Amino acid sequence: MGKKSKKGKDIESGRLLLFIYRNRMPLIMITIAALVVSVIVSFLITPRYRSTVVLYPAPTASVSRTLFGPVATRTDMVGFGLESDTERLLQILRSDVIREKMTEKYNLMEHYGIDQESRYPYTALSRKFRNNVRSRKTEFMAIEIEVLDEDPVMAADMANDIAAHIDSVMNRMLSERAGKSLAIIGEEYRRLSAEMEAMQDSIRKIRELGVIDYESQSEVLNNAYSNAILNRDTAGMNFFRERIRVLSAWGGAYVSLRDNLLYRTEDLNDLKRVYEQARVNAESLLPYKFVVDSARVAEKKAYPVLSLIVGASVISAFILTLFSLLLVEAFRKQVLTKKRS
């Protein structure tokens, strides 16, 4: 059974080769015509040049956490970022912010030949930009930025500028958030400082009344008053009785203010440390990428690929011509069969 099947296939292949040989002239002529046309068309297509930048993301941990945080939570500032950092940078690269910056700097509306008076100019710009500017994650967790353009110098400059703008966009976003945090913390710091100053003023006034240290004064005055009673010292009893009355009247307030001021001082020190961290985050500008390969001016065009266009055109023309001839031959045989019957 297997030998018969193989023999049948050999017969069919032989018939196909024989058919191709008999119709070699139209096949050769159409294939040559396709070759000539594809070569001409490839030279008529405007060539485009490719420039690429390869970079790795840097960690996105805040500067304050890296420098002042606990050892267990510190991030190596010179290490490579994680996969989440790579995804974050890819989102930045595909954002409208990058496209708008490139559009403004390189006048892409005019460069891409987009009529600004048309119905959807920005939609056309976005589509053209996506076709010419691409970013992807490589198998080694790096990011590759690819720019295609008719001008090889512009392609290289744009690729390098896109990579450079990653830092400005990231720093702007993080600085805005850190700036708002700094303002909130600063307001709380000033409020707490004013509250502590008011408490200090109150303690100062109570001390002017003679309440210096409630615990030690209470013990000393009580002992002195007891001795005055034992010695029947009327003047001493009156003096110490008055001092004890003042201490009793203001001692509780003094202790409450003193303890509250101590707690508030600890809160103020913690708030001051947080304020300094927020200030560092708001004022620091860090790179969020490590450029491995900068873009260079391409020496040869990347599109169109002559061999690919010619090869695809020739093969397609040959197959389509052969298929058409087979259909014609099958139709002719069917017509002849009907006539004989």
C-alpha cells in the first residue's frame, strides 16, 4: 500500500514538472516581468534608515529611602532595575508626552507631510509616529528604542533624544508628587512648631509664678511646711502654705504641658526627618536608565529590502501564473470531456 502511494505521488510530481516544462515560456516571461517591475518599484520607494538605542532601567526607589532608610530597605542606586521598572519605562516611552516633545522639537507634522487643516491631523500623526518609532523589551530585559526615518541623521538624533527624555519625564512626575508631599509635611511642621511654642510660653508663665519642678518642689515644700508646723513658725507656715497653694493650682497644668511638650518634641524630630527626606526627593534629579548603546547614523537603508521585495514578487508571480495555467488546463479538459460525451 505504501509503495503504491509513493508511486502515485511520483507520477503526480512528474506530471506537474512536465506541465511546467510545456508552459515554460509564459512562466519565464511573467517571472522576468515581475522581476523587472519589483526592481523598479523598490527603487521608487523612499528609503528609510534605522537607528536604535539599547538601555537598561535603573531602580526607581526614592533617593531618601536609598540614602537614609533602614539598611534592609535600601536599594542599590547603581544596580539594574527589576522587570517592573522595565515595564514602567516602556509605558513612558509609549506615552503622549514623548510623542509631543518629539513633534515639537523635530516639527513632525511637516516632516511627515501631514496637513494640519485635515480632519484628523493628530490621529494621522499618532499612527505615523507609531509606525516609525517603536520600543520593545529584549530577551535580556533591556529596552530597545528603534526609529525609522528618511533622514538617517534625524533618525539617530530622535532615538537619542527619546532616551534622554526618559529622565526628564520621570523626574518631573516624581518631583511633582514629592513637591506636594513636601508642602503638606512643611505645613504640618510649622503647625506643630507653633503649637510647641505656645506650650513653651505657657510653661514660661507658670514658671514665673514659681512652679519650676513640680515633683521636687512638692516634696521640699511639704517637708518645709511640716517643719514649720513642728517649730510653730507662723511666718514660715504662712509662707510655705502660700507656695503650696500656688504649686497645687498650677502644678497639674505644668506637668501636663511639660509631658505633652516632651512628646511633641519627639514628634517634631520625626517630622523634621521626614521633611528632610521629602526635600531631598523633591530637589534630586536622578537618571532612571543606563544606556548600553547610543543611536548612530545608519550607513545603509533598512527599508525597502531589495532582495526581499524581488524574491517575494518573483515567487508570487511564478506561483500565481502556474496556478492560473493549471486552472485553464483543467477547464480546457473539462470542456473537451463534455464535447466528447
